[in-house]
Amino acid sequence: MDFLEAYMDMKTLQSFLSLVFLSAIVLGITELVIHHYYKKIRNKGERGMTLFSLLIAAVFVNLFGFVFVPLSIGFLAVSASSYALLDLGGTGSIISWVAGLMIYELSHWFIHMASHKVRLLWCMHAPHHAPEDMNILVGHNLSVFEITYLPIFLGAVPALLGVDPIIIVTINVLDQIWNIVIHCSADMKFGFLRHFIITPDHHRVHHSKNLVYMDTNYTTLVLLWDTILGTRVDLKEDEQPIYGITRDTKTGSYIDTHFGEFRELWQDIKSAPDLKAILGYICLPPGWSPDKSKINTVKTQKIAAGLMKV
Ligand SMILES: [Zn+2]
Ligand SMILES: [Zn+2]
């Protein structure tokens, strides 16, 4: 596809993405007002923090547009498509759309799993998990660092694997719309569809710090890859989700929520005995320690509790 033609189509899809973002803000604030009216707000500070986080992200993206526009999913997809390794066909074929969705979701599964298993990436992803309530504003409580590298995996990687950029951005628009649904606090049931698509219940499991639920349900649209790759866990009736992260977090504080994990990583690096330990702290899962007797990752905890085999 001609670069300019693709870019113009992309601009239309990107404007639609901005509309979805605006809708998320309006719906998020509407949900906040409803929760206030029905006295359902447990932690006013946390709600304030998520609103502030949204404001910071919007200001940051606008101020540093010269960084974020070239790093946007659409721009990266169009640029990377010139170097595509495969040709999966254009927008006219249903197979291209199905293959596109599968590749987009696999790449999303991979970077989301890595964001939980590599400590430096966890430092950037943990702010999204810190809130102790689930609501639409939590869906947009993202680290400004995370939004610089996610588009590489959601835009450039699928394009390199041959997915048409228009398909990539259309799926991303759907992903952004569905992101509002899966973070919404309303009780929504999806009948038989819950066996195929990610529902709010699946994503509530992902946001929980109950050991059995931790590091599961990484995708956000369909259940395919979590099922195949063994990371799918459905909400259990006898295990109510407890939202948040295991670190004692002041969720009303933007600084503690968004930078607290970096502070703890820095403390560990400062106490590391050698370079190997420093690299271990940065690249291995949260809870890893050079002192084997102190290792306390989700995996070791699950093995100790009999939830996972060695
Ligand atoms: Zn996550
Ligand atoms: Zn989420």
C-alpha cells in the first residue's frame, strides 16, 4: 500500500481513536458521579489520583507530541509494514482480519506477560494495577513510560509479521473501546460469549492480588492465547477478587503509585553485591533476590501453595 494513502486512512482511524479516548474520559467521570451519588466511593484519594493520572498523560502526550506521534501505533504500523517479513493480505480478505487479530493479541499477550515478569517493565506497568477498586478511570491509569513502548508491540510487531496497518489500527480502536467495558464496575454478563471473549470478570481476575489470580489473563479481546498458553483463570465464585498490588501502596498519591516500584528497585540495586545481581533485579521477575533463601516471586509462592507445578 502507498505510504501516503495508508497514512491518510490512518489519520481517520487515529481521529476515531481520539474520540474513543474522549468517550472514555466522559464515561469514566460519569461512572465516578454515579458512584458518588450512590456512596460507592471507598477511597476518594484514589479516585482523585486516577483523574490526575489521566490529566498528566494527556498533558504529557500533547507536550511531547514530537515523541509520541512517531511512536503511535498507526505511525509505527505504517513505517514497519515496508519491512514486513510476511504478506498476510489486505483489508479485503476475512482471513487477513482473523490472522491480524490473532497476531495482534499474541504480541499483546507477550508484552503484557513480560510487563509482569520483568521487574523494570513491572515498575512501568504496576501503576495500572495499584488501584484497590475497579472502574473506567483505572483503565486509563497508565504510566507515561508504558505508553512509549506498548505501540512497538501493538503496531510495529504485527506489521512486521505482515498484518495490514489498517487492520492493526482498527483492532486497536476496538481494543480501546473494549478497554472501557472490561474496566467498568457495572455487573455485565455475556452469556455463552464469555467462553470466547474477555469479559469484565476476566479482567477483574487480572487486577487481583489473590495468589491464585496473579499473573493471569493477559489478553484484552479474545480468550484464545491465554487458554492455549496456560495463563487463563476464570473468576471463581468462592474467591472474591481483592484488587491492587502486594506492595503497601498509598493509592491516593500519584508519586507513590507511579514511582513507588522504581524507588524499591533502586533500593535493591543499591544493595546488590555485584553486576550480575543488579541485572537480576532489573530483568528477572519482581520478588527475585540474589539470596536464594529470600526469593519470593509469584511463581515460587504459587509452587509453595500447590497452585503450580515446579
Ligand atoms: Zn497487567
Ligand atoms: Zn486493566
